[in-house]
Amino acid sequence: MKSCTVEFLANNNSIIVAGDWVMGNVTPRFVDIKSSLASSLSGELQIQTSSLESWDSRFVLFVYELQTYCQENDINFNLSGLPSSAQGLLKQVSAFPVRESGNKQLPAKSFMAGIGEKTQHMLQQSALVLNFVGEVCFSLSRLVRGKASFRKQDLWLMIQDCGPNALGIVTLISVLVGLILAFVGAMQLKIFGAQIYVANLVGLGMVREMGAMMTAIIMAGRTGAAYASQLGSMQVNEEIDALKTLGISPIDFLVLPRLIALVIMLPLLCIYADFLGILGGLLVSVTLLDISLMEYVVQTKSALQLGDFATGLIKSSVFGVLVAISGCMSGMQSGRSSSSVGDAATSAVVAGIVSIVIADASLTVIYQIIGL
Amino acid sequence: MKPVQIEVKNLTMAYDDFIIQQNLNFKIHQGDIFIVMGGNGCGKSTLLRHLLGLKSPMAGEVWYQQTNLWQMNERDRHKIMRRNGVMYQSGALWSSLTLAENIALPLQEYTDLSHDEIKGLAYLKLALVGLVGFEEYYPSEISGGMQKRAGLARALALDPDILFFDEPSAGLDPVSAKLLDDLILSIQASLGTTIVVVTHDLPSLFAIGTDAIFLDSSSKTLIAQGAPNDLLKECNNPILQQFLNRGESPKNGMMSA
């Protein structure tokens, strides 16, 4: 491969290019010769390519920059020395009118304007949330009056997906959470010789808090994200528009079955998680703490009341609503490109988990006040 | 005779045991605009995937000049595939990148050009397809016709030897489709690129095609080869005549090609 060169001859106003202008070869840049052009070029410029061997787009780019420079400085640029195919390409490049409006430019914002915009954005976002929740409420009232239409087999599929299909991961996580609680508690309670109270700790911890919380977080990551990406890609494919044009409410048809499925299944998963958590605690206690199986069971029974289960179940149905709403809302409000589907899934998980934790804190305080 | 760029020998294409096309034999010559035509579902796009090296044939061979595409190791195959530019049916632009970034990506991956040079080249390719001023736009912000042209600009990014088009005029209005045809012709004229077009758009294939094959879905093989205009005049195969005359019988069917 011959090296490529550019030579500017000021005395006869010509520029000579030679060599192999192809990938893998270092080609001269236009900026390198700009200064010598600027100092001594006027009137006319010719280009000579008799010893140009081969070339690709970078050569065209070079000539194009040269041409633009000449136009800006009122220099008559003679292209006739170029290979005819390169001339054709240059003609093609300038065949389209240049768009006047130009690229969109983001104006620099002041700090205060930034705060203002963020605030406005947050207000709009909360309006959207309220709007969506309102629509879901209307849709629920239609359901109660028997006017909401969705396919029953959809509901069964959803129930299967967020119930039985989630059992594996819920099992794993809740047994481990039970184990962790028992370990942490045992370390402290051993100091007082009160190991038996590990059963109380694990039982109450799982039933009142961790069972509901962990299943909800698992489902936010598993089902909430799935809802968002399903509905988001339906948005991209215009499937949601197709429902609307048929007069079918996408909220009734798509959101309701998902919401109902989660609200039914999450409390059931929560009970399952409660018992498996207790089982995890039992494993640790029996193997490491010299507590017999019966002792542990009796202690757990005496520690738990039915009301404790009720608090956990109420929490988990609330979490079910939150996970379903944040998943479906992110999906329904997703943009129309594939990257916005990814954003929708992310925001579904984030919004789901944040709202779960906030709701959990509020519910715990409320339980304290009303003495549950 | 122009040198052969791609040669297909006894190609049989199938999904699992469902045969799409069998015993395909044809050559694509350098500098031709080669049309793959046929009705819906006859395997046009599948053939394209075989030519591109995205799907391995059930039987038969695809030769790029002196090399058999499916007998070389993966690295060499990727080297050959890199010399192809493809414009997909809906543009297939990466939606999280701006138009300029879409074109810059192959350049960044496969060349060691500086940032400025890549920017300049991206600008040049967009100028070629008439999209100057849209460098910073995301694909979702421009119209379908513009997405196709941007897809063409991306296909041109690495100065390919062979350009493949999958249904270039699908979803375009007649004027935009004509503009895209003109663009294909002028790029072919100035770069001498071999162009393979999968299409069933009659005005377009008569306007640009210099060679063509017709895939038939009932006999599952190709039933005619030649320049589209010659096929219209000379070929007597009823299925092909029906296709080229939009289902009307050739005697009273005046083609407005």
C-alpha cells in the first residue's frame, strides 16, 4: 500500500493528491493543509489525482471539506480532475437541500430554571399517576357492575404466572430470610441464655414483616417488570391503539386481569413465605441451638396470634396493588421505541420497591396507633 | 462478462424440516443490481439471511468469490460479513443512539479512525442520503422514510463491497420509493457497488434491476432468471407473467413500469 500524500502548489493553484486513500492507511486531514491554503490561495483551485491509486469515503470527505472551504471563501473549485465516480458522490452529497432549521440545540439552563423544570416534571408525573389510578378505579367499578370485559383465560394465565410459577424463588428467598433472622437473633439471645425466643423473633418477624415484604419485592422484580415490558412492547407494536380503536378499554382488558391476579396471589404467596421462613428458623434452632423440634413449634405457636397473620396479609394485598399499578402504569405510559420499553421496566421495579417500603412503614405506624 | 461476486450452488433452505426453497443455483455479478423477487412467503427474506451468513443452509453452498461461506471458521466469516452493508426492512436503527451515533458505531468498532474523522464520515454518509441536520435526532423522532434512508447511510458506513436491501420500498409512498430507487441507482453508479435487492415492488424492480431471479412458492425453487424487463417480454412462464403483470393476463394488462 502506498502512503497517501497531499501537496498544495501555490504557484498554479492546484492541489495534488496521490497514493492509496483507504482504510488502514494514514490519510492527511483537511485541517493539516488548511493553514497553507488560507495564506496563499485565491481565485481558483484545481485538484489533480493522476497518481491517486485507490480511495474510499475518507477521500470523498477530504474533497468535500475542501469544497465547503472553497465555497465559504469564494474560491472557484474545479472538480474535473477527480475520478468520475467521486464526482458523482460529491454531486449526490450536495443534491439534497440543507435543512435550514439545523440540529436541535439544547439551550444552557440556569440553576433556578432547572429546579423549576424538575418541579413541573414531578407535578406532571404525579398528575399522570393520579390519572392512571383514577382510570383503574373506574375500571374496577365497571368490573363490579359486570361491564368490564377481559378474557377469563388471560386472568388464569396471569394467576398461574404470578402464583405457582413464582413458588420456586419465593421458597428459596424466604427459607434464607428465616435462616438469617434466626442466626442474627441467636447471637444476641445466647448472651442472656434466652435462645428459645429465637422462635418468637423469627415467627413474628416473618409473619408481620418479612413475609409480606420479601414476596412483594420478589414480585416487583419478577412480575412488575414483566408487566411493564409486556405492555410497553404492546405500545410499541400499536397493539394498545388497536384495542382503543375497537372501543375496548386497555385498562379493562390488560390492566385489570394483572391487578386482580397479583392481589389474589400475593397474600397466598405471603402465607407460604411465612411458613417457609419459620421452617428456616427451625432448621437453625434445631441444628445449632439445642432446641428440640417440639419446643420450637410450641414456642412459635404461643408467640403468634391470628391477628399477626392478618397484619401481614393486609400488607401483602396492599403491596399487590402497588406492584401491579406501578408495573402496568410504566408499561402503558412507555414510549414507542425499544429503549423506552427497557426504561419502563426499570421504572416499574424502582417505583414498585419504593412504594412497597413507604407503604410498609406507613402501615406499621398505623398498626401501632390502632393497636393491632 | 463481469466477475462473479456471489455464487449459490444447490442451496436448500428449510426451517427444521419444513423446506422453503430447494436446488437454488445462481450467480450475482459484480456491479449488478440483482433483484430477488417472488410472492409473499416464498422465502425471499430467508434467502437474504442465507446470503448474509445469518442462517446456515440445510444443503448446498454459498460462495463469496473464491471462498465457501459455510466452510470457513467463524472469524473469517465475520470478516466477509463485515464487507456487506445491509438495509433492513424497517431500518433496524438502534433506538438508543442518535443517527450520527448509529453510523459511527461500525466505524468505531472496526476502524481506528479518530473521533473527528468518524464524525466527519457520519456527516458525509448522512449527506449522501439527504439527512444533514438530523445528526442529533433519535430514530423514533424521524419519519419512516427517513429511518430507511438513515438505515441506508448506516449500511454505507464501512464502504461495503455488496449492499443488501430487504424490501426497500415497503411502507413508503410512491414518491419516496422513487427517491430511494434513484438513490440506489446513483450510489451504484458512483461506487460500483454490487447491490442485492429483495422486493416485490414492481415499479421499483423494473426501474433499477439489471438481473433478477424469481422464487416460486408452489414448486419451491427458482423458475426464471434474467433482467426484469427481458423477463417481462420474453419469459413464458405463466406464474412469472402473472406476478409481473399484477395478476392480470399479459395480453390486456398494460404494465405501467
